[in-house]
Amino acid sequence: MVIGRRPMLRSDPGGLPAPHADHPGRPDSELDGAALPGLVVRAASIRGDAHRYYGTPRQDAMGLWQTGETQLLACVADGLGSKELSHVGASLACTSAYRNINVFHAYSDLRTAAEYLIEGIGDALGRQALRHEVPADALSTTFLAAVIDQDTDTSPHRARLMRVGDSTAFLLHKGIWTECFGKRSSEETIADSATHALPGGTGHVEVAVADLEAGDMLMLCTDGIATPLTRNSEVGDRLSAWWRQAEPPSLPEFFWQSSFRAKSYDDDRTAICVWRV
């Protein structure tokens, strides 16, 4: 599926990326999903055409976990393109969030809880860098997570969001996209969140809250989705038309939809979409 002008690069995978001790067989793409009380989840992480062309690893990562019986933890991370081991950092950031989720639940204040959780993720990245005898920033990655209530007795379902860097979240309500962390100018993005990453950016945590009414969808995504969605109206309109339907897409449909191609947008692409049903 091509939206707008056709990209120059082919979308076929090229050579296999060089193996790494922590990711000896990192796949081109990942697909996941779930049906939970009151929620339907679809998730995909797809290697961008540029990385496919050059045979380099997908630097995005994602994770989905149920934490207890009534909450969902969803994470996306985007390893910095200039850092050789950033794909290792992105993957570790997501799994470390799950391993440290009890720290988040220990605090009632969202900002405090997010800061302690993300500090733990930064520490894990630092320890990994020491094991590999590389600078800590070799594992640099953005990080975004949501802790979403699944209690069917409450409406709306609340999502507590936290991030470092430019990965972001959107609420799709009645076909209209709204950025959960607020819309920024391009100058603000360049000067602020786009420059922050873990493990060094633990002092730059942002938090937000989103309430999902019946029919709403929350999307966590890396900039491989966020950038074309906000800068190319055709992309935003097409994704809205697909994802505002009464029934969420099947896993194969979601993967195909997330794999759209648009000229100038060849970065890795990760999206976790959570529908309130």
C-alpha cells in the first residue's frame, strides 16, 4: 500500500543484519495482539526500508504485558540511528520496564512513579553498557510506556503515559487524532524531546493521562509512524479511516496497514494500538 508519492527504495528485505550477542537473530518485524477485558490490542514493529536496503537491524522495539489482573503495560522504544547498539538498548528498555513495574505501582503520584521507573530503566542500560565495555550512550534509545486500566466496571479506561524522547502517543476519538503530550512546533521538537534519550536522559521525563471512551483508540508509536501521520494529511486520514471502524483489524490486516509506504518516510515503524470496546 502506497499513500501519496511512491518511495524510491524497494520494501524488500536485503541482507541479514550482523548478529549481536544479545540479539543473534533479531527479526525484520514483530506482530502481537490481545483481547482483554474492555480492550483490544494490536501491535507491530517493522524494519524501515532504509534499514532493509542496507541490511542493518531494526532499531525499534516494543513490549506488551499484563501486570496483575486489571492492567496492561505497553512500551515502545526507538534506538538512536547513530548508535551501533541502540537496538539492544531499545529492546532492553522495554523488558526493563516490565521487570521494574512494581516500582511504578509503589507511588500514587504519576510523575514520581514514572521518574523512578525510568531511572531503573536507565540503570539497566548503564549496567548493560558496562558488560559490553562500551560507553553508556552506545545503547541510546527513546522510551514510551502506558499503564492502562482494564477494569470493565469503569468507563472510561485510564491510560497513564510516560516518555523520554520523541516517541509519542495519540488518541483517536471519532476519527480525529489528538497528540496526548500536546502538539509541539518543529523548533520545540528539535530543541527539546528529540534530543533526549535513555540512559542519559532520565531527568527529562514527561507524563500525560488519556481517558479511553467506548470506540476510542490509543496509539503508542515511534517517529516512524508519528512523523508521516502529523506531516502528511493523506497518511493521517487513511489510518483514521482504517482504525476508527467499529471492529478493530485482525492481526494480518493491522500488519499490512502499518506497513504502508510513503515517499520520504523510510524509518523503522512501531505502533501499539489499544481500542476501548
